[in-house]
Amino acid sequence: KKQQMHSRDGFMAVALSWILLSLFGAVPYMLTGVLDSYVDAVFETVSGLTTTGSTVFNGVEWLPKSVLFWRSLTQWMGGMGVLVFIMAVLPMSGEHSMHIMRAEIPGPVVGKLVPRARKTAAILYIIYMGLTAIETVFLLCGGMSFYDAMLHAFATAGTGGFSTRGAGIAAFDSLYIEVVISVFMLLFAVNFNLYFLLLMGRVRDVLKNQELRCFGV
């Protein structure tokens, strides 16, 4: 009967959406035949969306590129929040959509960067995509193929660790690649609101941020 969304409604919407996304996200694993068990497929999907990094596969080199891409993409979307991604790309109205963002987005504090929650979600994802693209370029400079560079950038952004190789980045035997991924893991772990403040030239507000100071310690 209520027409407005409140905090508990936001939490319920996020919880139910995650269940549905996990169930539907498992379908590609079944359609491609790489997994025989739907339970295993759901596990792999949930691991990606939650950026946990656990896997049911003993090795990944034999997997089709399409499956590896979907596997890494779920982790990339989960890094910022799946519903935040949906808010950013789909037309959503209503000021109370902020409750969805507050229930979904990673980090202890969520605030509006701009008056509308949807624009806030879009700004956060633009920054997120920008950093992902920059890391991809750096990894390309380290000798990775575009496919490997992009998927490892996805994994770094989600801070989960899915890889196109069973041995992970150790398979590339490159100190440069290890340093690049380590640096970007730290960059992606920072509250993305602070990047927006930097773009706005509010350096003092960034330096005063208590979360960043604790992170640095």
C-alpha cells in the first residue's frame, strides 16, 4: 500500500534481488555445459557477485573465453554493487532509491554526491570504469593480451581474484604485473566518494577523511 521506499524496504529489495540474480546468473554455466550441477553454478555465481573469489573449478584454462568473461564480469559488477550498477544504467525515479544504494554499496558510509541517487550511482560507476580501463592499459604495457588484461582488471576492481590462469598472476611471471595489480587493489579499496571529491578539487576534504586515514595506517 505504501508508495514510498524506506530503509527496511531497501534492504528487502537488495536481499531478494541478490537471490534472483544469483539464480539467473548461474544459467550461463549450465547452458555452456561447463558445470553439471546447478548448485555448483549458483556457488560460482555467488562467489563472483560477492567478490569472494572461491571457485568449484579445479582449473580454468580449459574454460571457454565466454565463461571466463562472465565469471570475471560478475566479480566486477559485485565490486561496486550489482544494484548500484542497475541504478546507474536503468531509468529509476524517486528520491527513495537512495535506500537501495545505502543497503547495497560497499563501505561503511554512503552519501549522495549529487542530489539524485541515480546520478550518484552513475558517477561512481564512471569512476569505477575509468580506473578499470586505466589498469587494463597498464597491464597491456606489461605484455598481457587485451583479454587477459581486461579480465584481470575486472578481478582487481572487485578485489576478488578470479583469473584466466589456474596459477593466477604467478603464471605471467612478471614483477611489473604484480606491482600494477597490487597498486590498483589498494586504489579500488578506497572509498570512491573520495575520488569524486578529488575530481572536484576538494583535496582538503579528502585528507581530512577519517576512513582514509585509518586505511593508510
